[in-house]
Amino acid sequence: MRILSIESSCDETGASVVEKKDGKIKVLSNIIATSSDMHASTGGIIPENAAREQIKAIIPVIVEATLQSKNLDNSDFQSDKKWSLARQILKDEIDAIAVTFGPGLIGSLIVGVETAKTLSYSLEKSLIPINHLLAHIYANYIDRDIDEIKFPFIGLIVSGGHTDLLCFKSHNDYKWLGGTRDDAAGEAIDKIGRMLDLPYPAGPDMEKRAKKVTAPEIRFQSPMIGSKDYDFSFSGLKAETMRFVKSNELNEDLKDQICYATQKAIFDVLVKKTLDALKEYGCNTLLIGGGVSANQTLMEQFKKNSDIKVLSPQIKYATDNAAMIGAYALVNGEEKSWKEVRSNPELYFA
């Protein structure tokens, strides 16, 4: 089965062609148009600006993903020829269209969903609506044998907008264990990065700086690390860091120390609660998804526990992308009529 998948839940505009063959999910193309430079200039995402950029990018991204799935060099093609050829490929070789329908920014979701519905109607293809959060977990299925990942397993989503723990007994039987009460892990990293004048998004630069620290001199609290539930809260860490920054004169060495202390405070509680969940629910497999899963320091902390199997997506599939949407659609997607699909910015875990 071959699927065109579309992702536009936040600021990225993605399209991918994915295929399930011989029990594996293969990515034939994965195109992302980013507006990160624009958002970096404002220190974060302005939803209306993101949606406007996605309106411009959505059709070119879909066309490029479709043509690249056939390894076609289209650099010399005029735009009308590109679209004509892409439409024929979509009509003849694509079995269904998958799209993120939530959660996310309402304007951004509408761009992707309405485009997918139009293609579904005009090409007479089934539509597969996908929960963006679950797709982050299913990014782990890309380039792996689908049956390699055994149930039950714990899923940890760590991204700019979400920090959630789930226990999966099967693809359709999962339990939400807990999540963030305020700022997500990635959101806290970006906001603290802004205090330190780090590039947006702050995660990669924060990790580089933290690795320079060999003798930690400061320590921040790990919020809720002692609570007996699986909830998280990182707004207090943001406030603690802000007080520290305001009361000290920043230099590059101190910035490195703050980055180390921030990462440690966040990662300590993520690791502890996740390991507790693995033990309580009798799981020895952990699937991590979301942009923060690209942080190698976090992954190394999890992998110190040799009695559990820790999986994370390839870095190129860790942040928002359409390939993960297609992966979930191929493993556990449910086809719908285009008439049944609506954007749902408040979607969580049903």
C-alpha cells in the first residue's frame, strides 16, 4: 500500500510518500517547507504567520514529494508540467491520503486538512485522519519490521507542545498515564533559550552548550520529580531560571552552565517517571517520539538501563514531518470519507 501523507499542525508544511512492503514501512519521499527563519526573528511561532506561509507552500510541497517518490529530476520542469505529472502519479499509484487533523494550530490544520480533502474528492481516494501525537510514537516504525516492536510498550512523547506518557497494549488499546500541566519539555527549553539569546529552536544549541560543562556549578529543581503520578510541570523551572538569569551577569560560561542545569532538571524527571511507568506496567520496551527525542544526551540516559529496549526515530523523523503521519496510517490508519474529516485543534487521546 502506498500513501501520500500531509502534515501541517504547527509551522512546518510537510508531504511524504510512504509505502508498506514486505512488512516494513519505507519512505519514498519526505519534503518539508519550513518557516523557522521567520519565527526565529520573532522569538517563537505566530500562528497567523505560520498559516499564511503554509498556504503558499502546501501545493509545491505535495508536488515535490510526489515527483521525488518516483526519483524524477524535475528541476527543469515548468510548474504546470510538474503539477500535471504529479496529478497523474497520485491518481495511478497512490492508494490513500493521510493527513494530520489534530491537535495543533487551527489555521495550520485547516490548510492541510482542506487540501487533503480536496485531493481525496478530486482523485477519488480514501482519506485517513491522523492524530499528530500518536504519529510521533509511530515514527519509530519507519524502516523497521512492523512486527519487531512487541506489545506492551511505553510511549513517551517529548516535543515543543507536549510531554505525555502512554502505555500501549496493542495499536488500538492504549492508556494515557499522564502529561504536562503547563509548559511541555520542548517549550520550556525554547523559552529558557530565549532568555539566553540562543537561536530558535533552542534545543540543539542548548545540548551543544551543555556538553561543554565538565564541572557543574549550578543546579535547578526537577519539578514534580517526587510526585507519585505521571504528570509533568516545567513552568516552575522556567520561573526559577528567569530569577537566576536576572540576578546574575551572563557570560558564555554561565550560559553553558544554565544549559546544563536546565537539561538535567528536565531529563532527570523524564527518565525517572518513564522508568517508573515501565516497571509499574510490566513493559521492557520504550518508544520515544517528538523533537526532544533527537537530543542524544537524553537518549544516552535512557540507554544506561540495559534491561529495557529503547527506540527513538531517526533524527530526520523526530521533529514534525509527514513521513510519521504516513507511518501511523500504514500501521493503524482508518480510512474515512472526506466528508467525515474535520480539523480538531483540541484533539488529545480518545
